[in-house]
Amino acid sequence: MRFLNRSAASLSRHRRGRLAGLVLLLVGLIISGGLYATFSPASSATQSKTDAELVEEGRQLFLTGCSFCHGQNAEGITTVNGQFVGPSLVGVGAAAVDFQMGTGRMPLTIPGQQAPSKPGAYTDEEIEAIGAYVASLAPGPAVPDEEYLTIENLSDEEQQEAISRGGQIFLTNCTACHNFSGKGGAMPRGGYAPNILNTDPKHIYEAMLTGPQSMDTFSNGNLSPEEKRDVIAYVGSMRDMPGYGGFSMGALGPVSEGMFAWLVGLGSLVGFAIWIAAHTTRTKKKKGQEA
Amino acid sequence: MSKDTSAVATSNTTAATPSKPSKVGGAATWADDRLGLAAMGKKNLRKIFPDHWSFMLGEIALWSFVVLLLTGIFLTFWFRPSMSEIVYEGSYDQLRGIQMSEAMASALDISFDVRGGLLMRQMHHWAAMLFVASMMIHLLRVWFTGAYRKPRELNWVIGSLLLLLGTLEGFTGYSLPDDLLSGTGVRAADGFIKSIPIVGSYISFFLFGGEFPGEMIIPRLFTIHVLLIPGLLLGLIAAHMLLLVYHKHTQWPGPGRTETNVVGFPMLPVYAAKAGGFFFIVFGVTAALGALLSINAVWKYGPYDPSKVTAGSQPDWYMGWPDGALRIMPGWESHFWGSTWSWNVFLPIIVLPGLLFTVLLLLPFIDSWITGDKREHHLLQRPRNAPTRTGIMVALMTLYAMFWIAGGNDIIAITFHLSINQITYILRAAVFIAPVIAFFVTRRICISLQRHDNEMMLHGYESGVIMRSPEGAYTEKHLPLPESKVYAWTHRDDSAEQLQSGEVHTGRFAKMRNKLRELYYADDVDKPTIEELEAAHHHDEAEHAEQAELVGKASDGHQFDGHHDVSDEPLRGDH
């Protein structure tokens, strides 16, 4: 008791200290965060499960969140005039599930020309479970291995070669829609190829493999896993590249350049012209300077 | 006005004695004895130019052309206009070891391995954008103020040719680096040429030295870009400016300014300083753009390869409008006797620009044909005082803008989350409808402004001073416009005079011409007549008398109402 009193007294002495508020805040956060981590339901999913359990969990999640559009058995639902409410997911594989749900495209908020990427509604574990369920329906592309997502395990020289090889593949296959700098471009009827500079390597890989929405499918026979890895490396290098020429104005090509030429370039020059014309030669001498 | 000669000069009382000529003077005399430039220089260095900001727009074009020459010379030292394939071994990592043309490799070298090369490349490109842009706003100024009228029609034609050549010069320069974007542009140009019925493919083979791309096009475009067109541009710029000096510069009407004089400042020292200073400003702005804003990042585009294309493939802005016309054109094609006639390409990209350029070239002649005005004009008109003419140019600008928007339809679609198809459909209609709307709206705005001018001249401007009479009624005090302003505003023809000024038309189109002329001046508001002015003054007198009692009893700030001498009033209090 005496000890407690003493420590309370010493604490009390510091309670007006400059960092007291910060320390208190940190302590509070750590305690509440720790309690949450201990008791939250998510932590129960960290235990390893058998495949069958995972598939069953995925099926339950699927029935709750996906079956309304994709059907009770992922067989797809069509409207009377033959259009999809949701396509069949039999054979799309875990890679498609991971891409669509991992980037937040699924579940869809509203039907539209294209599913936009948004913050995801499911945790990684839930997505893994749904992926396992969909993969159990029929064989399909799996979530890629880590080794094909990064070039860090290569030597410097190999990395260099991988990036320039990836660049050539990118310029041949991707720029037509995603723009030379990966900033994205327009597709018919309000569709668009998204900006891929900040997309997770895993999702870029899966997009190439499964061809979501308007995108082409680049099967492993078409672009080998190593080539896909090189493309990802090139996209990464574009993202990390310093702006050699200065501010890129959105890297959208000549349209934004033209806009800047007119608004900034010509705008400032006309401004200077007005300024020069407004400052004409003095016709009157200043007061007190008369000779 | 007679000069008062009775006064005796108080200065210069001693006779002048020639001092020993300075060294500079001696050298000048030496040169003048041999070149005889002094007489010409004496006249022309004192040449008078009027002062107005809008007269300096053409100067931007001139100075950006000088920047283009300077930076362009720098670039030619390192650029290799060759299409032979080599392996790039320069500093840019992402493309090292890739096969590309020498032109592309040297463009990369200039960007990454030549000291200051990237700055020069970017300055050259920015200056090119500004060169064409400033020519266009200069053209607009000349049209809106009526400076193209006799005797300056031919200078308008020369200016239009400069605009055309500037555009072609820009396009050839855009094509030189042989990157993905410029190669796509050359590929497109090849398609445009091939769309010309019958002879298209022959012209294409002739230009490319065989099937596209061949190995000739870059060296040929290089020669055109650095020799042929700059030579023509220099010659035409010289002619343009000689005519400017010969015609003398136009000026705004005002006290002392007539059709037969020019009021302004002499070339030396005023305009030499102003124009010289402006050159450094243009150079500085171009350098700032080149240093801060990335333009045409060829390294990102990579080398050209006919199998590749990138989203956002656009020409530079001045070629954007024919590109836009091409983008919104329906896919019409016909087949006659085994030959394909690609109207979808031929009409928007060959016929339309040719047609519109011809219209541009002929505008002054069409204008004078309709108005029948064959008098010489050295005084400018305010745009509002020629409502139809102003409306015509705004309609053309709107047409240009619609095509421009179409040229960036994909960028607009992704930036504003729109459907590219809907943009295309809307613009297909808008290119026909929007210019008509723009014409009528502009014309009505001009007429309203004329009316507003008359209102101000008759009743004065609204001073913002609210007067309260003893009865409690509020009136706003109107003050007369400065006389110089009224003089400038009223220095114009009445539409009736204008309708009578030309000869009476006879001949085949006489009826149509007279009808057009009537429409041209229809609804024009004439300046107030003297009777109207007097009537207005009479009407205002009662009000003035009422307000006059109140003047001088003003509360704080009313001393600035224009009726009081405020030369001793501090605008700001002491701090």
C-alpha cells in the first residue's frame, strides 16, 4: 500500500509534464487495442483450418454475400432478356475471387458499366475462404506464388534485364488501354482501364491471369509467370521513377501539355504583355525633380 | 495653334562648339561612310509605335520563334536523324539493351546524357506550343479589332500562312524523336495521305520512299523541319514585319489619333527597351516551363514499333482539332471499281482543314465583299462595334473548341467519368449547333454593349454615390464620362453611313450581296446624335440641380466622387 501510494505520488508529480498527455494517450491506445485484438472475432480465424472447413466457411460466406447475383451454386443468374445479373463463377478460380474482392470491385455496390475499385468489404481470410469455395467448384487459376510478384530475389543485373523486358511487354500489350505511364485510359461506353501504378503486385498478376471485365486474359501460355513478374517490375519502376522532366501534369500526354501551354505559358505571357503596356514611359517628372 | 515665339530662350546662351568625336562616334562615322545606314537608321529608329497590350501578342510569337531557333540549333548538334537500328546503351535503365532507331537513341541521349539537353528539348517543345498559340491569339486580336482591313489584307494572308507553316513545323518536329507517340503520329499521317482518293497511296509511297515506315521518313522530316520550313518562316516573318513597318501600326481611336498619323512612342529607346525586355520575359517563361514541367517524356513512350500504341495518343494541341474531327466522324466508306474511298478519314482530316484554312485566308476579302468597304483603315474598331464580325469569329472559335474537345474525348471521359460514346454523339451535333448559338449570343452581347455605351455617353456613368434628398428620396449620381473616352467611343461610322459607303452592287450576286450587307449591319446601335445628346443633358439637368445642393456636404469619402480636387488627399491614412 505504501509502495502504491509512493508510485501514485511520483506519477502525480509528472502528471503536468509536457509529455504526460502523449504518454497517457499511447497507454490508452495500447490497452484498448490490445483488448480488442484479444476479444475480437477476427482473431479466431487465424488458427489453421483444414481445406474442407475453409471451403465450407467460404460457401457460407458466398451464400450470404454473393449468391444473390451469382446464384446459390455460383451458376450465375441471367435476366429474361439474357443479360447477366451475375455471371457463373464455375471455373474462374481463386485468382479471380482474390482480384475482384481484394481490390474491392466485388461485392458490387450498384450495377454499372464497370465495377470500380474501392475499399474492400471482406477480410483477407474471408476472401481466401470464398476463393477456396469457388476453386472447389471447378479447376481455375490459383492465387499466384510470392516468387512471381517480386524481382528482389534476382541479382542487380537480372533485375535490370527483367525491368526492360517487362517494359517491352508492357508497351506491346498494356499501353493501348492503360496509357504509356500506366495512368489508365478510356474504354467504350463509360468503361475505363484503371490507373495501375498503385495496384498491388498480386492483383496485377491476377488481372493479367484472369482478364477481369474488358481486359484481355494473358494465360501462362501467352505470358509466362516470369514475364508477368517482369511486367509488374516495370510498373513498379514507373511508379518509383523520378520525374526526370519535372512535374508530369498527370502524365496524360499532349492534352494536359496543351492545356498547360495555354493556361500557364500563354496566360503568363499575356499577363506580362499587359504589365509592360501598363508601364509606359513617364511623361511627367516626379515632384521635386524639376530642373 | 500658334507657337509663342516672343519668349527668349534662357538656355543655350553660348554658341555650341563641337567637341572632339569620341571613339565610338569615330567608328560609327567610319561605318556610315561605307554602309550609309545612318539615314535609314535615323528614320526607322525613331519609328513610332502605339501602345496597347494587345499589340504585343504577335511579339510573343516572334520571340518564341527566336527561342525555337536558339534551342533548335542546340538540339541539332546531338540529334541523329537516322532510322537505322541500334542497341541503346545510354543512362536510362528501363530501355537499356533495347533495339531502337538512332533518332530515338539520340533523343534519349539528349535527354539523359547531354548536359542541359533535357532542358533544351523541353524548352524547344514548350516554345513550339507557345509559338503557334501566340500566333492564334494575335490572329484573333487582328480580327476582333478590324486591323485586317485595307490596306492590311495581304499581311493577314501572310499571317495565316505563318500559322499553317508553324503547325506543319510543329508536326514535323513532333515526329522526329521516333518514340511511340511520334511514330503513331507518322503512322496516322500516312493513313491520312492514303485516304486521298486514287493518288493517296502513290503520294504515300513517294513521301516514305516505299511502304511505311521505310527508312527515309525521319531524315526527310528532319530536312523539312530544320531547313525548308524555318527558311520559309523566316522569309514570311520578314515580309510580315516589313509590311507592318510600311503600313505603320494600327492604333485605337482617341484624341489626336487619326487615320493619317500614329501616336505613340519611338522605337528607340522606348520600344527597343520594351520589346527587348519582352524577349527576355518570353525566354524566361519558356525556360521556367522547360525546367519545371515535363513535356513529351519520350523515355516513357519507348521506341516506336508499328505493333504498339498507347492510350492518350494525341497530337500536340494545334493538331488536336483535325484529330477531333477524325474522332467524331462516322465510319463512312465507299467502294468504286475496286478502290476504297475512306470518307471517314478523307473528309475530316484532308478536306475539312483545307476548307477551313481557305476560309481563314479569305476572311478579309469576304468581309470587304459583304460590307463593300474599300476605304483605308488605320484606326481600330472595338469588337462590340462590329457585332456580326465579332460573332463570326466567336462562331469559328466555338467550332474549333468543339473539335478540340473531341480531340481529347478519351482524356475527358476518364477525367470526368463520362462515356466516350456519349461525348462523341453530343459533339457530332455540337459542331453544327454550338457555333450558330455562339454567333447569335455574341452578336446580341455586342449590341447590348453598344446600347450600354450609348447609355453611358448620354447619361454618364454610375458613380456609386447615393444621394438622399431632403424629402428622403434616394438617387444615384451619374457623372459624365471623360471627354477623351467619349471621343474614342464615338469615333466610328454609323451603320447607315457604312451601308452607303461602298459602291452600289450590280451583277450576278448583287441581290445576295445587298441582302448580306443589310444583315451584317442589322440591329447595329448607332452612336448618339447631337440632338440625342442635348436632349439627354436637358433631362439630366433637373436631377443635377437637385443633387448640386447636396454636393460639398458629403460625408466621409464623398470627396472622391470626382467633383472635388483630391490631389492633396492621401489615399491611405498615415501608418
